[in-house]
Amino acid sequence: MIRPDNSFPVFIVSDLQTAKAFYSENLGFGVAFENDWYLHLVSESGVQLGFLLPDQPTQPEIFHPAYPGNGVIFSLEVDDADEAYAFAQSRSLNIVLELRSEEWGQRHFCVEDPNGIHLDIVQAITPSEEYQQGYQ
């Protein structure tokens, strides 16, 4: 069995500097590693995130195509979705899903970052009775 110790997504995007600015200024990420073609960020709580430029000759062919902007939701859990939403509005972030509460136990909204990555900003809330039975 493979037993992961940690996890982080790596998004292949065309603009590392825009990613760096967006995630540091709006989400508090700091640079853990940076070079001409790769950027690795980490939050104070330890959330890690990588960005890779497309078509890097040092990388295998499967890592060459840029992220197309769909098929992935990157969720970030917060203590207070209302507070995070107010911040997103004050910064004029690209909110693509308005703040809402879901019966399955989430209060959330979504923003799209400058590279087209959808961030689901999520606060855990009490689910409805229908969904409570699904939680372990």
C-alpha cells in the first residue's frame, strides 16, 4: 500500500508571477521555493501549492500541457466563510459562485484566480439530517 505523508496540487499555468501575487496578497501564502519555471507556495497553516510553467524541457511530456481551466476544484477550508467572502468582495476578486449554505454541510463561495483555477472557499457547517448519515 502507498501511504502518503502529505499532499499538494501542482497547476501548470502560464504566469507564475500572477499566481505568486494572487495567492500571497489574498490568501497569505509565502514562497517556499521559486525558480524560472516552478513556484512552490505554503500557507502559515501548512497548505502547499505548486505552479509549473508549461512545456518545460526538464519535465516529462505528461507535465507539458497548461491547465485548461476546468475539471478541478481547489478547496480551501476557512473558519468563517462570511468573513472570507467580505474580503473577496473588498478586493474585487472574481467571484464565480456567490456565498451560500449547502445541505451537505458547507457554507462556501468560489473565486477564479488569474490563471483560471477555481477556488472553493469552504466553511464546514452542520449538515441537514439527510446528509448527516453520510459522515463517518
